[in-house]
Amino acid sequence: MCGIAGYIGKKEAQNFLLDALKRLEYRGYDSAGVAVLSDDAILKCIKSVGKICVLEEKLNSNNLSGKSGIAHTRWATHGFPSEKNAHPHGDCKEEIFVVHNGIIENYKKLKEDLEKSGHKFCSETDTEVISHLIESHFKGNLEEAVLNSLVHIKGAYAIAVIAKYDPAKIVVAKKSSPLIIGIGVGENFIASDASAVIGYTDQIVYLEDDELGIITADDYHIISTISNNCVQREHCKIKQDASEIQKEGYEHFIFKEIFEGPEVVKNSFRGRIVDGEGLVKLGGLDVLNQDQIRNINRIIIIACGTANYAGRVGEYMLEEYAGIPVEVEIASEFRYRKPIIDAQTVVIAISQSGETADTLASVQEAKRKGALVLGIVNTVGSTIARETHAGVYNHAGPEISVASTKAFISQIVVLSLLTVYLGRTRDMSFVIGKRITDEIKKLPDLMTRVLKSSNEVEKLAKKYSNYRNFFFLGRKYNYPIACEGALKLKEVASLIHAEGYAGGEMKHGPIAMIDKNFPCFFIAPSDSVYEKMWSNIEEVKARDGKVIAIATEGNEDIKSLADDVIYIPKTLEMLTPLLTAIPLHLFAAYVGIELGLDIDKPRNLAKSVTVE
Ligand code: F6R
């Protein structure tokens, strides 16, 4: 996630660019920058670390005058958040500048080749190779140089490029990352999404994959980077106002974030699965050598709340497929007891914010005791990301809604990748590694199918919102999902009490509470524990309890027992949590709406818990 913007016209470019960056700040805010071309063809660039307000202050004292320019707000993927890693990135002579959203997968090789031919790099980013590639192809025509450069690039990109010696245009190109052109009168705009141009124009054009755009003040042209033919594209009229579109059309961030799930999963595994080999690459763990991985004798996962439940799914995956004993600890407990840790223990901290005080203190305690401490963190450059010895970023993008949904999904994806990463260095076979990674790649489509049943979940929320107590029951991989479903309902629909239980534990006490006023969610996909779940459903029905089942498509039998059924498609047992969590997240949000609550900011909560 990064945000890019561009302006070419008759006004001062800086004004639009700053405004656009503020609107795109949700896409990342660890550094930002602007490059503007002045009327006398001087190309100047200003960058800063931190939020857009820091860049704004810098621009107030270093005004960049000029009628065309590009800008960027960064969510770091390659290289620490710093001024030198901030975009725009220049070529050797700083006569060409590029802003980029995406990941260039083959940047290491390109960088080596460019360095051999004399190019000097000044950042650790993947993006800088694009500026130098364009420099190496530039013969006076910017679009030609960009076209010839794109041939060499593998990966995802939305780019905007500006050049001193072809000043009357901005060139843009896109593959897998979003980019729009805003059409004005005597001026044109470029942005990652339409939120940035609202109020400047209501006419936009979406650039499609493998297209290049040449934008001037009065016109624009789109050409296919595959056929080099011109592409005609209808303008779209944007209807939303600025405040709405920041939620990209959703009324609440929580819905936007739940519906982002398929994209989040793609971002979490992009560039990490080695196709056809059943292998996973996790660049952030390169510090571990193969012997260290083989010698791990125990993993302790530390996390709080939702992140802890993701950890529990990870526990089952890592034990079943990587053959490593795992314990999952609540961070606030771990930090105050006497954990037994030795040099072969690996501690993994999971945190969306990277700032949770209890998790951070546990990281420090584990380091003190000599453990190798890894992080699974969403927020780049956060304290936990910096404190851990090594780690894996989630790439879920900023999560705004206080209740964590998309970060939870991406934490489970990263744990499944970690399972293959560790397992394949130990005794996991090629066949199992391939089966898991092939299935991970199918998840975005499967999740989209589940999201299509959101209307049915909404109807269920209306039907059940008057009940005040719920049980959520699951076994094995879906026991943590039962806990997550209950936590989310308690949190988002904060007038309701809910408990998550292991299906088999119900009969040891809680079943005493069951009557017709106590609905139970049974998470019962067709997996190795399905028969056992069936028996637990029978037990509840025998006591007049209401049953809402989450079952696998094609399971018609369950309708004879459950009052309501939500279906998910079939996938590997270990990945079912990624599908079963979706209706539970949606249910909590829809019930919250029914109860008239502020579902993005539930009472008594904060997004990152930086106190004990
Ligand atoms: C629940 C929720 C919290 C967080 C917990 C840990 O929806 O959001 O339970 O999961 O506070 O936060 P992070 O992941 O930021 O460490």
C-alpha cells in the first residue's frame, strides 16, 4: 500500500499534490515526497519521514513552484522508512523522477545489472531501479523510455514519471496496482484512487493493467504496453463526496476492511510463494540459517486479543505440518510469569499495530532470556517491528476500524506461509508444501465467494440482534475462530455477551445455560472433526437451543439440524479459518448496525493498546 498522485496544468502543482496525499494517507504514512518541474525546467524534489503534515511543514519553508509534479505517500515494503527511501526516486542526474505503488520482484537482478553499467543508487528501495532503467532508455521521449523499461520489470506497479527533458507530460503505467486519471479543463490529475481528485473533477478514467498513459495539461492518451495500440476508454463520473470515498464507498471502515479480505490475502502472499516448488520465501527471515531452523525445539507465540487467536490457528498449523511444538501465550501473562526459554526456543510476537504494550514487553522479556524473537507485524517501522530480531510484515494495509478484521486474516495467511517455510526446511514433503501453497493461492477467489453471501448474514443479524447471549463453538482449527467470533460480537455489538468455546468442552459446564434464548454458532466445515461437531449440535438441539451453522457447500444434511446455515467453499482443513471468520466478522458488524452502535469505534476501546 502506497499512495501516488500527479498534476499537470496551469496552476501550482504543489497545492493539489499535498491535498491528494492527505486523502491518500490511509494507504500509508511512513514517509512522503513531492517532485515539481518549474516553468524554467528545474526539477526539484522534497521528501520527509512521517505523516503528510511533516512534508507540509517542509514545503511551507521550501515552496516548490511549478505547474506539473508527482507525489507519493509511502507504506514501506523494501527499505526502512527514511528520507532516502521516500519517493519520488530520481535517476543518477535527478532529471527523471518516479513514484511507485507496488513491488518490483526482480529488482535485485536489475539493480546489479544497472550498477554494473555505472548507475549509482542511493536508496534501498525496489522502486529506484525504475528511475535508472528509464534513464538508461531515455533518448528525449519519456513514453518510449518508460515503455522500453517496463519490458524488463516483473511485479506490481502503478507509476507516475516526470522528466526535465520532456517536460510537457507525465507518463503513467499500471500493472496490478490501482491508478486513475482525473480529467479537468486545462489540467489533468493522477492518483491511486478517486478520493484524491474529488472536488477537482468528477470525470475520471481508470487505467487498466498493461496500459501506459501520456498525460498533458490539455489531453491524455492511453496505449497498451503489450500491443502498443491506442486504447479508447470512457470517462466515469464520480458521485461520492470526499468523506465517503475515503471509505471507498463503504459507510464504515469495518465493512471496507472485511471486503478487502481477498486483496489482503493476495498482498500477504504476493512474491512469497515459489511457484511449482511448494516453497515459501520470507525475505524478512533471511537472517535465519538452515541449521537454526532445523534446531528449533519449541515456538512460543505471544499476542493479545484477535492476534492471539490468529496465533492459536498458527499453533495447530505449525504442529501438524512443521512438526514443531508450539505454545500460544497471552502477552500480558507471559511477561509476568517465568517462561522457560532456551537458545533453541523461537518466540513469535504477532501484532497489527506493532505497538501493543503487553506484546512489546513480552518481546523484551523473551530477548532478555536469550530467545530468537520474530515478529508478524502489520505496521511498518512500528516498535515491535524494530525490537524483534527479524520478522514478516503482513502487508494488510492500514487498518482503521478499531476491531481487527483484515489484519486477523493476513496474520493467519502469514502463519500458513511460515508453516511451509519452516516445514520445508525440516521434514515437510514437496507434495504437502505444494498442496498448501496452491491452496493459499486459491483463497482470494474462495473468499470472494463467501463475501457474496453477505446479504444472508445481514438477514441473520436482523433475526438474532434481539438476543443478548451467544455461544460460538468450534473444534481444532476452528476453535480459535469460535473465540474470535465471540470477541468480535462482544466488541462491535457491545451490548451482547458472547463466549467462544471448544466444541467438546461444552458438555463440561456451559451446556447448563442452553435454552431457546441462547443461540449457538457452530463452525462445522466438512473436516476431520465434523462428526464430533455434529454430535455437539445434537446436544444443543436436544436442549431447545438455536443453532446457526457454518458448513461446507454441498452439506445439505446439516439443514435438518440447524436453524440457519451459512455455507463456505471447500478448502484445506488448515485454511478453513480464513473462510469461516468472514461470516462471523460480518455478523458482528451487521448486529452492531442493528443496535445503532458506532461499529468502527466501539465504546471503551482504542485501536492500539499502548498501556498495560
Ligand atoms: C480485536 C482487536 C484487539 C487486538 C489486540 C492486539 O478486534 O482488535 O483484540 O487484536 O488489541 O492488537 P495488536 O494486534 O495491534 O497488537
